[in-house]
Amino acid sequence: MSDVARAAGVSSATVSYVLSGKRPVTAETRESVHSAIDRLGFRLNPVARSLRTGRSMMVALVVPDLANPFYALLARSIQDKLRGRGYHVVVSNTGAQRGEEEALLQEAVHQRFAAVVMTPFRLAADAFEMIRGAGIPVVVSADTPFDGVDLVTPSSDQAVVDALTHVAASGRRSVGVIAGPLDVPGGDPRLDRIKTHVAALGLQVRDEHVVHGEHTREAGAAGFEKLLRSSRRPEAVLCVNDMTAVGAMDVAEELGLEIPGDIGLLGHDDIDIASLVRPRLSTIRYSAREVGAVASALLLEQIDGRTQPRTVRVSAQFVRRASL
Amino acid sequence: MSDVARAAGVSSATVSYVLSGKRPVTAETRESVHSAIDRLGFRLNPVARSLRTGRSMMVALVVPDLANPFYALLARSIQDKLRGRGYHVVVSNTGAQRGEEEALLQEAVHQRFAAVVMTPFRLAADAFEMIRGAGIPVVVSADTPFDGVDLVTPSSDQAVVDALTHVAASGRRSVGVIAGPLDVPGGDPRLDRIKTHVAALGLQVRDEHVVHGEHTREAGAAGFEKLLRSSRRPEAVLCVNDMTAVGAMDVAEELGLEIPGDIGLLGHDDIDIASLVRPRLSTIRYSAREVGAVASALLLEQIDGRTQPRTVRVSAQFVRRASL
């Protein structure tokens, strides 16, 4: 601290005010202190290091819906892995709004965040060009491909085949899907995977049995109601995630429909709620903890110098409970 | 932008690189641009404003447990209220660890956050002196009193009386409490409120029927097991929050205990999970959405110039469902 003070021609107390923000200082003083820190390559602690590099020790996790416990668990997993390296994880919620997604990436550049982990919802891959240009490591967690950035993505074909095999074995034939929204780059890969595998198992997804909406409980309720209004209702409904499946259960209970007797239901993710609802929700487990661990590892590799993008697949599993 | 470039003696492109972080620039260039921005009192947009003031447009929400949906909802509520003023909300999880709570407050000062909303868990009021000294507005959401900062706190005596009245009316007399940890400044005010009101309603809380632990599902399960091992088990158990009550339900189900037949159960908060579990959880509703709205209003008052600390009470209500 006293070296910096000498180099900047100010008192140690002044350096401390600049670093801590405890007292207002003039712009000139602030700049001469920062300049002295730059010259001395100050390495004493993370704050000084981040002042020197212009980078904070904060890692931004940007997610579409913090009310979905999948993302809270993802945040904790990343935090557990990065804490040992001195990083703080801050979580931002975009509400699946493209404008918010773009604004938060800009803010991450402006704040000189150390790195960004993001589940984009309405962004295309080129949205990451600015942040990559700023030299900030990025890891994307998504079902759809993203070129030019590190990607954590599910390997879930086998889980979908297992779930559909179980649907077929239970004597059901007509499958409905509560899918994600239509206005998303790359569409809904979870819907695509179901469509890829149904025919081989003797099942059918009729066009009127595919409904689209956000990944929320409310959208799941609305989608399920729409499916029930179709001319012949499906015998099993596969949902884009557990939250939408819980919304479907709300409607089933309201209408006195028995699950799985009247209609089978499958979620995706296996958040805690899946085993708390009654009947317990059958689902495709995609571990937020494992996704977070992989994302953290990729991010540290980048911080340590790797520049070539990598894709890592995290395998998903069919979990049979009572709803299907 | 061109005014800044002229004043700093650099090109507009360079100013843009400094503002966006798109290209690396030397420390001297960065400083001359920032200095020009300071001199010109640049007000065109939030980024420029934050450069001028040294403050970011980020508001930190610091919470003990992001896996508790109460805090995810609190985050969304604050975000909804502050978005219109150009602020971004970032959420940090302390895991109820005092070291993390302190580190995140320091980081908020270092990053020049615009404001901090925090639910402290193991911090005392003096922990906020540094951040207040840095001129950063703070709002605390807590059950315990915190001097010198804005406070949002529940008004829940009536709700507790209503819940206990219902316990008494259902013929139960012996009440157990799954309370918060013992090593917390201010203790557990939810336990204190129960103890204040039991006697007047003809109820009894025996010493062996008070157990302490974290505010998590796991701690709730452990606490409930401990209560069941007491010489005479309580007829109703009141939990510090809904997550601990869900942990108690896990154990009850495992052991084949009927709720509410064998033992009544009450939560606190009324998160979504309370109405998803079976039997539906009776609870004391404390609206995260309302707490967030009040905290945001207090914060904006401070940003707009109020300096005298205020305390606002948000009323809680007993919600009778099936578990009690």
C-alpha cells in the first residue's frame, strides 16, 4: 500500500480511500492511484489484482428464470467450484427476455466481470461476439448448439428413448408435448428429440398435440388446458421441464383428472419439486449440480489460458416415478 | 461521444473501446477518457453516468440461501421495481456463512455497486458501517432489528396468535419448535414470538421441544427426528420456514407418521412448495413479492437523497391448509 502511495505521490490513507471507496476522492487522485497500481503490478490481494487487470473477481451467471430451482442449484454448484479460486458468483435473471439478455451481457463487459456463464433463451450465437472481443471467458449452458463458445449441453437421446419405451409399454399410443416457445433460435431441441424417436416405438405425436409456451408453471397450465381441448386428448404428455409439468398438474387437479390414470405426465430436470408433488413426477434427470461443475471447469480452463472452444455433454436419465 | 474524444485528445473509436471494453487500451488512454468524462459530466446513458460517478448500475441482492424459492421471488420482485430506473439486480448467495457475508459486502464496495439489499444471517449491524461509509444505499430485510440502516421486517404477532389459537382449538396442547441456529446475533425472533404467546392460549413449549438448526430442508429433517426422540413427542411442530417444514414432512413420510393426524405442522413464508406438498402445508404467509417492493421503494428513496434510516413492517398472515 505504501509503495503505491509513494508512486502516486499521495498518502497511504488516500490509497486506502480509493481502494475501499470509504471517502470521496477527486478524479485526479483516483487516476494517479490506479496508474501507480498499474505500474507496480500490484498483486497483494484479489481486489488489488482486479484493479490492476481492470477485471473484477465476480463471475456472472445469467439465467432465464431464477424462480426455477434448477438455476438456483446451478448457481450454488458454480459457486462451490469457484470459491476456492477467490471468485464470487452473482446471478442475474433475464426473464427469458432478449432485451434483458443483451443488456446483461453489455453490463458484464462494462463491469469487467471475470467471466460469464449463461443459459441464453432468445439470443443467437453472434450475441457473444462483443463479450468474447472484450476477452471475457464465456460458457454457455444450452440444449441448442452455440458456435465459438464453450458449451455444456445434455446428452439425452437414450433418456428420451427410455421414457418413450415406458410410455409404449404402459399401453399408451398418443403422445402430447408441452414444448418451449416458437420464437427461439434453434427451436425446441427437446421436442425435436421426442419427434425423432416416437415412430420407432409405435407412438404418435399429432400436430394438434404439440403446444408451445414459456418454460414456466403458468405456461404449463395454459398448454395443458389447450391439449385437453383437442379433439382427442393425448394419453401421455411430455413437458419441456418440471415447472411446466407442475402447471399441468395444477390443471389436472382442478378438473379432477387422474394422473397417471387418465393421462400420464413426464417432466424434465428432476428439480426437488418433482419428488415433492403428488403423484411424484416421472422426469428426465438433468443434474444442475453436474452442469455447474462442468461449466466451472471449462471456465477455469479458459481463465488459465485455453482459447479453443470446447463442448461437453452431460448425460440425462429417465427417472420413473408415479406420474407416468 | 465526440466531445469526450476531443477533451481526451483521442479518437471517438478509442472512447468507444474504453466504454465498451471491445478492444484493449493502455491505462493512460483509459484514464484520460475517464477524466474527460468526469470533466464533461457525461449524462447520456447509464454506462456513461456510472463511469462519471464511479458507480455501476448494478444493485446487489445478498441472500443466505438461493435454493430457498423465497429469495428467488424476492430477487424478481426487486428486479421488477428497479428495471424502470435502469438498474440491474445481481443476486449473491452467502450460504448463511459469515465470511461470505462479509466478503460480498466488501466486493459491493469494490465494485461500486449502486445499492445493496441484504438478508444478513450471521452479521451484526456494525457490519454495514463500511458500506454506509462508502455512500452506498443499503436495505436490510430481517426479522431482527438493525440500527442505522433501512429495515424491512415482518409484523407477525397476530399471525402467530392466529396459528396458536388454531392449534389450541384443534385440541393440541404441547407445541414443538424447529427454530433457527443458536449462533446468530439476535437469536431467533420467530421462536421468541411463539414463546411470548403460547401461555395465554393455554399451550406449552417444553425445553426439550425446541431444536435449533439452519433454515434448510436437511436441517428441518434432522430437527424433526430429534423432536420425535424426545420423551413425549409434541402434538404440533412450528417451523422457522417452509423449507424446514418440508424436511420434517420427509421424515414423517419415511416413518409412516400421519400429518396432521399424528402430529400437526406449520411452516413460515408460503413459498410455492407449501401448496404443492401433500398434505398442503399450513403456514404463516410472508410475501417475498411485498418485501421486495418495499425494499425497492426504500432503496430508491435513498438513491434520491433520503439519509435518515427508516423501518417498514410487512404484515404476515396465518394460512390454514391441511397440515395443521
